[in-house]
Amino acid sequence: MGFLPLVLGALATLNPLIGLILMMIYSGVSLRYSISNPLNAMALFFVAPALLALAFRSEQTLIVSASDAVWGVGFASIIFLLALRNQRSLSASFTLAAISIIIYGILRHLVFGKFLTLQSEQAMAELNRLLPQLYERPEMRNSLALMRQILPASWILPQLTALFLGFLLFMLLNGIPFIWSRLSFPKYYNLLILLVLPLYLVPLLKPVFLNLLIALSLIPFIQGIGVLVHYLSRLIPSKLIMVLLIILLSLNGILIALLGFADLWLDLRKLNNGGTTA
């Protein structure tokens, strides 16, 4: 399995979402080797992105792809493994990896913002050419205006979702049961959300505030679903009905995130486990 990170590094440059899921699977399969020295275990991963960046220094698209692989996949995986090696809980290790992706996602837009915005505008112009009738609708124009404002978050959220899927597979591969009703993240995560709120008062930083708030809301959303599962499983004996009800309730993402935010502070389920994953 020594050369597998080399292949995963190449795949991550093509698709960081799939790359991150596969890196978490690799970490789960080779846990003893990976956790003993994460830097050595993952070193070959960075070869392909580095070679790509060096070979195509003038191609902005490939530079962004290499950067996404390095920071959005490789570095996040190493953070996760280093946290586990330092005896952090599974959910705390996931949280630290998620925070690294959020930070990179914001910096990514600051560094490559002009290029990413140009790409987005070109995609929207192509959509307008193919489906001009859509642009005649006010709701479509409002949606596109919003998309322009949340470009960083539109990259961060799928990457965090990939991290969570990889996290679930990591647990499965190591025989660790995933019990959503007992999933709890560290309380300090709420402090990050509170630290972001003052950015709203600075007009120039409102776009940063919006993107950070959206990105940071995913973990409370995940925990909010855990709260729903905890209470609904006591009231509804049918798992199918419960799942359908949770899916229906999850359509109100803001409400679920607020529920998770409250649970982070108040421990509504009385788990008292310091943010571990049962």
C-alpha cells in the first residue's frame, strides 16, 4: 500500500471530493501505519500535485487543482490523523480537519478569487446561452446573484460533505459503530461561530462573514440531525417513517443548524461525553 497515496494524490487533483473520500478510506484501511507517522504515510500523496504545479505553472486551472489536492485533501487528512495520534476523539479529529478545510476555502478565494470568479461568470454565461428563458425569472436572477456572493462556501460545503462521508467509511472500516443519535462535536466549535459574527458589522468583510457562517453551519447541522434522531427514535417505532420525517425536517437547514448549535452548548441529549462519537 506504500504507493497508493501517490495514486490518490493524482486522483485528488482531478476531483478533490472523491480524493478526500478515498484518502479517508486509505487512512482507515492502513490505520496502524498511517497513525504511527501520518507525515511519512502521506508523503507520496503530495508528489503528483507538486509535479503538476511545477510542470504547468502558467495554467491557473491546474494550479488551483494542485492547491485543492494539497490543502483541501492531503493536509486535511494529515490533520485528522495527527489529532487521532494525539488521542483526540474521533469527532474532535473530524472537527479539526473540517476547520482546516474551511480556512483553506476562504484563503483559496482570496488567492485565486479573480480567476474563480471569472470561471463562475463564464459558466453562468454559458447557462444563459443554453437556457435563456431561465434568466427571465426574477428568482433565478436572485439565485445567481447569491451564488456570486457565496463562491467560497460553494466549494467548502461539498468538501466538508466529502470529509463526513469519508469519516463514516473510516469508522466502518475500523469496526467503530456510528450512532448518529450520540454524535457530538466539541463545544469550542461554537466559539468559532461567535467569533465570526462581528465581521457582519464591517461592510467590507460581509462577504467573508456570509461564507464563513454558511461553512461553519454544517457541523451544527450534522449534530442537529443527531438530536432529531435521538428524540424521534423514542417517539416513532418505524425507522422508515423516522427517516422520511428527518429528511422532511432537514429541508429547513437553518432550524436544524440552530438546534445543533444549541446542543453544542446545552447538551440537550445529556450525553456529557466531551464531544466524542459513540
